[in-house]
Amino acid sequence: MSKNTITYSQVGDNYDTKDPVKKLFQKAASNTAKNLKKHGFEEISDSRGESAYVWSPIRQAQGKQDFMLASVIEGLGTKNLIADAMYKTTGKTYYDVVAHDTVAAIINDLSTVGAKPLVIHAYWAIEDNKWLSDQKRMKDLIMGWKNACDIAGASWGGGETATMKQIVVKGVAEFGGSAVGIITTKKNLITDKKLKERDRILLLKSNGVNANGISLARAIAKNLPKGYSEKLPNGKMYGETLLTKTNIYAKLVQDLLKDNVDIHYISNITGHGFRKIMRARPNFTYVIEKMFNPHQVFLFIQKHANLNDYEMYQTYNMGMDYAIFLPEKEVTRTQKIITKHKFQSVNAGFIEKGERQVIIKPKKLVYKGETLDLR
């Protein structure tokens, strides 16, 4: 890469620093699971370190009950800074997208373990209460959050609006939240224990960059003659394209489970890009043979950041943001259900025995297991 290259680790998230810390707190956190037993529950240890955490009633206390609970917490990152810039340009707040994508980040993680969303809580932090006085922006934010909860099929239970002087930057806000879901029967629990050799990998087509790699996308805008108003080849503004709403997959996953599809694993392709395909613990090789072509916005980012394919596919979803792993016999009917939900999928590849790695054949890329060390 040349000296003009801009990488995500330079301007945004350095996973080499963050991931070891995650492993440290997961080790400490695992020692607290004993406290659940005081309340008649126990953790599903296979879920620790996954996108969502699962616990269930202790077997002796279960009786005929066969359910589990799951929870997750997530944040939006810096996508709202693009909304702020575009608001000044177009007069549209885009905070319906900000809200929607925060909920999507939360819910799509929760759904990976088979949980049906029940309650979502919001966390919005501001520097000064004056930020709340823009009624147009607040209406879009509130309705966007409400509508996203409806799409997910969950209740907006409440939240926290924190005023954080000297912590949050003046004039901006931080967005995150949490959710609790229910796994209504033990057979619907999805963990990496189900993964098998020869499982197929379905990749769902994304709407765009979602909420990851945004710091890099913002850094590029600073170097463009027209900033976020720069046009892509399709005529759309760069900033507006970055603010495309993320798909929410909760109802799709529940319909797949309702139809007794034998899902072996789900990975939400967010941070770490295509390396997330090998998030599971078993040592398998994940072979990708077919993919959707990247959206124009990814090619635009790649060109202006001067990045090679290796860097792009380990940072962004590149047009595919959800990986569903399942037996080959389940592929046809699963894709029919996906289409019914108005999503697109590709029968992308398979799992085979071998070292833990992702091989993306169309791009001649290989990501070794040590590049994704989360637990």
C-alpha cells in the first residue's frame, strides 16, 4: 500500500488493541456466572463470547418449561456524524436512519442465537440538553426507533438519555442500546456446537455499509472536493448512500425456526468484516465460492482510501451482512423463505475440515484464524 492509503485501524477501530481486552473481560465475566444460580438460572456457556449471551432456568427448576433468555448491548458508532453533515446540506435530519441502524445493530446480534426480541432499551448520551431542542431531529429519532422496534417485533421498554458534559463532544450525541429476547424451545438455540463439515454458507445481501467502518468512510469525505455531496457513479450522493438503512433480520430468523429449518450457526458480519464468518470456535475452513458484487459505495471507498481487497474484506461486509450456516438439504427452502421476506441470498460456499480460516476464492483471499481471536 502507498503512503496515501487510509486504513480503518488508522482512523477508527484498532482490533489488535481491542480484542485482547475483550478476552480479558470475558475471562473475568465468566467467573460471575455462579451468581445466576442464586436466582434459579444458569448460563449457556457456549454463548459466552458470542454476539448475544444466553441463560436458562436450572434444569431441576424447569419442570415443563423449555425456554431460554438472551441479551445483548450494542452501539451505533459514528454514523450519526454523517447524518449531522448531511442535515446541513439537504435539510433532512436522517435521524430516522440513525435510530433504525442502532436498533438493527442490537437486534441482528440478538437473533444470531435464535432469540426472538422482546424488549429494547435505548441509550442516548449528549453533551448538553440543548441538543434535544431540535424538534425535527427529535421527531425523526423517536419515530425511527419506534418503527425499527416494530420491524423487529419488540417493545421499546425505555432507556437512558444521559447528559455527559466533558465526555460527549459538544453538539453531537452517542447512540446505543440493549435488548432481551426469548428462545422459546431448546431446539431453537443456535450455538457453534451445531456446526458440521459440509455445512453450506448462505450470505444475505446487505443494503450497504451498515454501521461498521464509518470512521474510514468519514475520513475519505474530508479529502473529497464536495465532501459527502460527492456523487457516486449511480448519481447518488456519497453521504446519502452511507445513510442507507440496515436490514433487520429478526422476523426472518424466527420464521426459519418456525418452519423447523435446521440452522447450525449464524454470524452477523459487522466489525472484522468477512473474518466474522469464522467466529465459531471449532477449527474449520470456510470456503466462499460465490458472492454478490460489492455495492458501488464499497468500490468508491476502496478507490479513495487506496485499499487492497484484503483490507476491504476484513473491514466491511462488502454487500453481504449475515451468514447462515446449515445442511445442504435445507438450502432451497431456506432461500425461499428469505425471498418471501424480500431479502436476497447466495449459496456462497461450504465448511470443510482444516485449519481455522476463511478462503474467499473469487478474490483469492485467505484470512487465518489468528486474525480473529475473540475468545
